[in-house]
Amino acid sequence: MSSSAESVVVDTTESPRARLKPVPVSDVKLTDAFWAPRLRINHEFTLPTQYQLLEETGRIDNFRAAAGKDPAQYGRSDIDRFVRSGAYYNDSDVYKWLEAASWALATRRDPELEQMVGTAVTEIEAAQEPDGYLDTYFTGEHRAERWTNLRDLHELYCGGHLIQAAVAHHRVTGSKQLLNVACRLADHIDHVFGPQPGQREGTSGHEEIEMALVELARETGVDRYRKLARFFVEMRGKGYAGGDEYHQDHRAFHAFDRMVGHAVRAVYLNAGAADLCLEGEGDAYLSALERLWRNMTTCQMYVTGGIGSRYRGEAFGYDYELPNRRAYAETCAAIGSVMWNWRMLALSGDARYADLIETMLYNGVLVGVSLDGRSYFYQNPLANDGDHRREPWFGCACCPPNIARMLASLPGYVYGVSDEGLWVHLYVEGEATATLSDGRTLTVSQRTRYPWDGRIEIRVGTPGPYSLFLRVPAWCEDGATLRVNEAPYGGELAPGAYVEVQRDWREGDCATLDLPMPARRVACHPYVPNNAGRVALMRGPLVYCAEQIDNPDCALEDLAISIDAPLGADWQPDLLGGVCVLEGTAVAAPPSAAWADRLYHSTQPATRRAQGHSLPFTAMPYYAWANREAGAMRVWLPVHRA
Amino acid sequence: MSSSAESVVVDTTESPRARLKPVPVSDVKLTDAFWAPRLRINHEFTLPTQYQLLEETGRIDNFRAAAGKDPAQYGRSDIDRFVRSGAYYNDSDVYKWLEAASWALATRRDPELEQMVGTAVTEIEAAQEPDGYLDTYFTGEHRAERWTNLRDLHELYCGGHLIQAAVAHHRVTGSKQLLNVACRLADHIDHVFGPQPGQREGTSGHEEIEMALVELARETGVDRYRKLARFFVEMRGKGYAGGDEYHQDHRAFHAFDRMVGHAVRAVYLNAGAADLCLEGEGDAYLSALERLWRNMTTCQMYVTGGIGSRYRGEAFGYDYELPNRRAYAETCAAIGSVMWNWRMLALSGDARYADLIETMLYNGVLVGVSLDGRSYFYQNPLANDGDHRREPWFGCACCPPNIARMLASLPGYVYGVSDEGLWVHLYVEGEATATLSDGRTLTVSQRTRYPWDGRIEIRVGTPGPYSLFLRVPAWCEDGATLRVNEAPYGGELAPGAYVEVQRDWREGDCATLDLPMPARRVACHPYVPNNAGRVALMRGPLVYCAEQIDNPDCALEDLAISIDAPLGADWQPDLLGGVCVLEGTAVAAPPSAAWADRLYHSTQPATRRAQGHSLPFTAMPYYAWANREAGAMRVWLPVHRA
């Protein structure tokens, strides 16, 4: 069923400002031991159980209610009629699941999943009104409230998720059934909103519609949708979405200078604005996006790539406001940031965006789902005492299907193409086929144990003159080497940049990149007060953490690590699905006796911490925490200075 | 009008478990240069303008609406009838103001203020229903909702504030007009709630009624009110107030082990439980209170005495969760903590409670009002970049009248009496008259420039054998001396304890306490991550802070102070109403160049901060910050180690 040229996640193939073009999900086979099992669990367990939850929680029944379906038709003798239930934004969970399932089907056909997809599509289609309107909350008792509260009621947000699902469904299945629904809704929205006489001004309190409409324009060739997306971005700062920072409505988009407000909304908006840049929008948006990116990455981002540190408003905070225990760092915000950064990468080919995507995927995103694919984190603290556990579902269930679509679409984020050749953004064992703009089709394979080992063999299957662009990650500050077949690469291998290997390739040629992966102690900017005197441990792209279960002899808050003692890496195939743990010597350094029963000390004790005894310590990848018995966890560990 | 023996704030005179008895507000004259001007501003400016705001915002009209008053009677031709407006808890602002005004009248008669008090009392009285019910929100359209939502709608909370106001009004004016209203309401509540057949179980989502009912029992001798207070405390943990930590309803009170949930509610509840202990409640409550106090003071309290660090829920957080910029530290919570600690002090005579009262009054409470008495802080951060400013009023206006009643009742917190003699809790220049339990009346005067100077001369005006109990503050860790007349006191002067000076006093005898007040660098427990490597400056009971305006040559975040360089104190009579500033040498230590444009560093730079240049710095008392032009402020300053 899959049309392999079409299952691209973000279709920049024809985008005038795109440096990079995409490679379809279906053309990238991941066969590694890290991601492939996660995608398989996502496909085989997560997606079916989420569908079941969508049914059990009435989220699909809401479409049946809107369509006036007869429960008897579904063998439901327990009810007289379907009644719309749940929060006003619940339609979006169905749409996100549908998008996720579509991407999953690009990797592998699955009749049972196709059946679920078919049911969902049919129910959605039936719920659409003759004028194209579709939102089950505003069908029935809330009908009169349509488009009356763009700030709070997520109407355009739900519409955006329908459109994204429809585009994915069309690209993967070739069916126009849902795409037609999406187009009718988009046409309806385009009829209601716009600058013409008789149309309304407005913009959404929860952004999402912007990137959806650009993608719909790409998919259908209907440029009106792109213009409507631009209209919604241009409407920011006029008060239609509250006029405040929370809704990114405090000023015109081109004047944005720092990340503010609800984090998911902020990065979704930025993704939409970046899409508009790809389609030829001028430099004012791009300048704003670069300012926002700089603010986010230098002042408001956790070392995991997590963003939106503040519980209140699920929001960005002050610069350098990055508390660890009270980190919000919503899983959806990290996912939205991947989406935004992917578009920045497509615009620029700049490795800093790919570096950040890698950081987020391995840490801030992946931590959001349990190893067994059955439970989720909404918030992602970097320190906890054992009370924060993943849950199977949420009343506001945005994160679970969002993780599912991120994982299902992951193959589409591994490669890119440009006129010059193939770009390798992520290192994952597997095979891929990519088509250059001149029509040549390249095949390539990766052999690597990444992220556990930094050696990557990239073997080309297609002869001819073209370039391979290989990312030297920013984390690999020292010692990266590259050989092509047996010959050392003569050029520079700058960290945080792509190295272009340009040659007349023969079939079977192999580029071997070696990225040394010593464990690293990472320090934090001194303006982040809560990380003073602490370090985080990383190895390759992975952030590590200490869990109490691995360090039973010392309260984690007292576990201080030396600034310079050796840190070893040990592969443990049977632990947590196979992980490389970090091991070293630490010091148990509880508060000195002077602190007993007091919080403040009028005259500072000579040392705040007692001279402690040495003990071994073990750190685990952050993404894998809280998959065993409940206990404390810390990413940032105090430094012990002998 | 004042009956001088009766204007006590918490009447433990007959309380069976009280170690200390109170001294009436009217019998303590403050003539100092620190508090007396604040109380005068409170009386002359704050109270009249707050009354005007109560009128302008419809808070008093709500009582007129409930009574069905005719607007024409008030010359209000603009409206046909009074309509209840504003939040469901707005009655409480009127009651708190009335309590504040009553205490103010205990210090000084004032016909204009008496007129306002009289109007408020009359309007309140007229709004009471025949059955004793009184809450303007539940009169009219919400009548059917009475007592249906104890968790959220603050019905018992408002009732509690009415009772407190009525007791104060009766004690100060001798009038029973409002007390009778309060008794009718209390009788009504006592009719509705209780363990008897036909009565309801329940407890308030916002505590306050508990301490009010105990006080009403003390004032009227009606023991039913005390029993009802106990009933409401006993009902905690049964789910009537939500069953959650936010409402302190997660378990039975006697099983409480740490401070949780909404901070104001928590300390109000504790004050009520402590009142019950004073009246003879058993040890289970006292044990819980001691656990709670220990948790609060050793794990959850700012150096200013501020509590409730978390914005979300205005609540206590994790242990050691004490962010500075995002400190909530509501002014009302510090005030409620003074109330709770005052009752613990009355129970025990233990100076640690008086020490904490002092810390809170000079810092966490006083910071809540501007020097001119015209604007207020709701939240009290310990670091800010200039966007946090006091406001003249709030939609939820709990703090302004709460500060007013705290300041107006302050004279009642200076002294206490026991069978042995007179206790001096706070050092404030002025005079007082106190009656011992054997009926002897003592007069005493204080001469001191406290808190700017630690020398206090206490002169007795009454001969005879009795004790003076003088508090040696915990902050005075070293060097306190005491002379009686010219003779050095021979006993120990332990910090954080009362020294009992027992003798046969002659009229004119003088005890001179000298509390050295060097500037202190205060360190914080290492479990508070955001204060690592930082110190706060204190002198005497005052917490200091750096404000940008006084330190124009260095961004405050870069101002590092030496761990051991001299700190000088300089009296500046014309600055901020007269303050002693701290001065010393600091280092401008911006982040080292390695941090340019990055938040994390894979390999830690040798120093996080650049080697900076020396410059002078000036610190101001924290209570006085934000009384000049807007700018940054920091309590906790990085330490520079040469």
C-alpha cells in the first residue's frame, strides 16, 4: 500500500528555501539494537493499546456522537445514544494517534493496525458537517460557541492535528479519504478567517494549525493553505489569543526575542514559522527564529534538551530558570522542539540543529516512554526522590500519542538529501534508499552500535560522483577520525559540523567515522543557581543519571563525584534492554554535623559537607530511569574536590 | 473607649496549658524609630485607604446587597439596587480590615477611623440572616449552595475572619454589636456541623475558623465554640476538604508529619490546633505541631522566614525546595506563621518561637508593604531582575488587610507574662504595663535603637520580687552581655534562649542587654541546590540584599563577595526612612569567556567565573527593597574565593 516516494514527514522536496530534502520513512530501515526495538514496541504494543484507550475513554465515541451514529450498530446495547464526553481538546488525541499509526504503516504493513486506522478514519469522516466544520466538542450543545474562543478552546489546534494526520495517512496509504476531510475543514477555516471583507481576524491560543496548513499546501499544491498559515502567524500580537506571553500573543512574531509562555505552543508556532521560511517567507521570520533558538539553547534548555521548565503554565520561565526536581520539561515540548529543529535543519543544513535533535531524541523525548511502551511521563524532572512514575494514560493525554508519532516517524529523521548528495543526520544501524534531485537513487547502509559505540561504517551501494555529509556531533570535542575505505580523510573534522566527503564512489565503498566516547563531566552555566558545584555525566549523546537502586549505600543527594577520577563504561546486555553504564568512584558526602537540624548557619562552617568515605557509583542513561523499582534519581551530582 | 485589660490579641489568660499570658495591645506603647512610624503610617494612611478600596471595589456594598439596602439611602442614584460582586471570599477582606482597625484603635483613639469601623459593623450586622447565617456570596443567587462546597468556597474561612474581627472589636471597644453577630453565626455553624444526629460532618478547605472559634470561646466563655473548633480539626483526613495535601486533608491532623499544601491554610490550621493545645487538648496535637515546626524550619523556610515556596498552589513544596527568583513566600503565609508561632511560644515559653517571630516580622512580613504604606507584595522573591513591584491592591486582596492587622496588633506581641514575671519577646523602644497572675501590675520601659543597635536598656518602674525574662536571640551567637544596673550578670547567656533575671527589683533598676551585631555571612544547607556557593548577609535580625541601584557598576548576578573580607555597617538616616547599610568589597565575577553562548560545557572550564576586579558593594535591609526605582535584587550572593 505504501507509495515509497511519498511517506516523508516534512515534505520540503519543492520548498524554495530548503537546503535539505527529506527521505521517506518507508525508505529507511532501522535494524539497530537501540531504536528498532523501540519502534517495534511502539508499533506492536503502544499503538494498539492507545487505540483501545481512545475507545475506552470515549474519544472515538465522540465522533460517533457528532455523527449521530446509532449505538446498536456497534452492538452497544448499554447506551441509547453516543454522548460527547471529555475535554474540548480530546479529538486531537485521536488525530495524533492516527498520524502515528500512519507512519508506523510506512515501515511495516499490519492488517490489524490498518483496520483500526480505517475505523478511525471512517468515524472522523462521518462526523464532518456539510460545511466542512469538524470538532466534536462544538457539535451538539456547544455548537453556538464555534470560533468564539480561539484563545482557550483549542479549535484550530484540533483542526491542525486532523490535517497532519490526514497528510500522513495520504502519504503512507495513498488514500484520499481523510485528506479530503482535512481539505474540507481547511477550506472552511479559510472561508471564515482571513483578511478579506466578511472574513474574521483571529489566531489560535494553542498553535499547531500553522505547520499543518503549510504541510497541507505541500501535499495538495493548494497555496491558499500556506497563505492561511501565514495569516495566522501574522495575527500574533493583536490580542486574539489573549495578548499575553503565555499564548505567544504579546507582540508580532517577527519581533519575538525570547521563548515565552506555554512551551509546546511556542515550539509548534516556531515550527510553523520555519515551514513558512522554507516556503519562501522573508528574513524577518528567520531572524526571529534564530533569536528564539539562541535564547532557548543558551538560557532555557535542560541538558537533556527538555524545555519549558515551569509548572505554572507548562511554560518557559526566566532565563536560567532550570530547576531539576521541579523541572516541567513536558515530553510534548521536546517533541515539538524536534519538529522545529528539523525544519531549521532543512533550511540551513547546519549541524547544530541536528545535534540538538539527537540530544532531544536520546534524552528529553525518549525518557517520556517506558521501555515496555506501556506508560509515559508528562513531566520530566532531572531529580526526583522516587514519587515520579510513568503512567499509562492521562486525562490530558497529549504526550502518549505524540511520543508514538515521534517514534513511528523516526526513520524519516535519519537522512536528508541535497543537490550534492546524502546527509546522515543520525547514526542508526540499517539501510536506506534516497533520491537526489537529479533523479539518481542512492542506497546506503550503516553499521554501528551507536549510541553505545562511536564507530560508524557507512557503506554506499550506488556508484557515482556525489557527497556524503556526515555529522561530527558537537559532543565529540576531540579525536573524531574518518577513513574512506582504508585511507584517512585528509580534511578537518570540526565538532558540531557536517564533514562533506565528496568523491566518485564505487559500490561497496565504506566511510568509517570513529567518534571517541569517553564519559564526560558536563558543567552548567554559573547563572543557573541550582547546578552550581554540580556536574552531569554524559557519554556520546546520552545524558546519564544516578538511580538509588544502583547506589544503595549512599543517599543520592550525598553522592559526590570527583572532578577528575576515572569514569569507566561497562556494557550490560541484560540490564534495561542493554545499556552501557558508567562506573567510577564517588564519595559519600552528607552534610557536615554542623547542619544537623538547621537550614541556615550564621557563620559558615568550614565545609558544608562532611569528609566522606569513598564508594563505587554507577550511572544509568537518563532515558532509562524509573523502569525499575521506585527510588531517587539525580542527573546533576555534587562535585567532590579532594 | 478601650478597656485596657482586654485588648489582648490571643487571650491565653485562662488557658490551662499556657506558659505565657498576654499583655494587651493598649498597654504597650511603642516609641521607637523603626516600628512606631510604620504603625503610624498603618493607622493614618493604610487603614483609611484600604477602607476606601473596600468601598470602591464593592466589598462593603456586598453586605448592603445582602441586607437588601436601598441605594438611595446612601445617596447612590446611579444604581437601582446593590448587587453582590467579586470573588466568593471578598467578605473576608472587610473582616480583616475591621480587625486591623480595631487593634489600631487600641493604640490610639481616632474618631474618623471609629466612624469607618462603625459603618462596617452596621452593614455587616444588617446582612445577617435571622438564623444567624452570614456570607454575602451565599445570599441571593447562590443561596442554595450554602455549605455545599466546603472545600473551595471559603465559607467557614469568611466566618472565621468575622469572628476574629468581632473578638478584636469587642476587646478594644467594649461594644458587643459585632460580637453578637459573630456568636449568632457561630451558633448557626455549631447547629449545622457536629457529631450529633442531624448534624453534618465537614471541615473547611481554607482553614481559619479553628483559631477563630477558640478565641470566641475564650472571649465569651462558651465552651461549645472550642469543641466545634476541635471537631473541625478532627474532621481533617476524611475527605471533606478534598482529601488532598493541598487542603491539609490527606490524613488525620495528629498524623501530620510535614508541612504540605497551601501555605496560608497550613499555618492557620496549625495556629488553631495550637490554640486547642493551649486549651488543654492532649499531646497528639502538640507532637504533630512540633513535627510540623521542625519540618518547616529545617527544610522549608526561607532565611527571611518566608514559607510556601511554590507558585503552583501557593504551597509548600519538597523539602529544600527554596528557589529564590521563583519564591512564592506569600506575605499572608509569613503572617500566619507569626500567629502559629505566637501560640507555640505561649505554650512553651521557648525562645525559638520568639526568634522566628522576630525573623518573620523584620523580613518576611515587613517586606510585604512599602515604606509609605501604600502598596503591597503578595509574593516575596529573594531574587528578582526588577519586574516584581508592590501593588496598591489585588483582585485577591488577602495580603493588604492582613499586613494591616499584623502591624496594628504588633504591640501585643512584644511582651508576655507568667507567674514568675515579665517576658520581653521583642526589643522595641517604648513603655508597657503588664499584670502578673497574682494581680501585681508592673511597668517597664525599653530604651534601644534596635534593630540597628543591639544595646537594650530595660528599666523597671515597679519594685518587688519578680523575674525579667530577656531573650538572647539565636542570631547572637557570640558575645551577648547583660548588666543589672552596674553589675555584670553572672549566669549564662545562651543564644536562642530567655535569660531569667530574678531579683527583688527596685524602681528604676535597669537591665542592660548588649547584643553584638556584626554583619554575618549566612550559609544555607547543602541540600538547597540553588544556594550552593552563595551566602546571605544578615545583621542582627535583619536579612540584607543587594539592589542594583546601590551597585551600579556590576550586574548583580556577577557580584561575588569574599568569604572573609570585612563588612562594615553604616547608619544612613536619610535613606529609606533611616537604615543601616552594609558595605564591603566585592568582586565583579562574570561568567568566564568559555561560557559565551553556551549553557553547558562538556569539559568543565577551570573556573566558571572570570577572575574579576574588586569594587565596593552596598547591601540594604531586605524589607526595604523595591522602594526606589525598579532594578535587580539578590539576597543570596555568590562567594568569591581568592
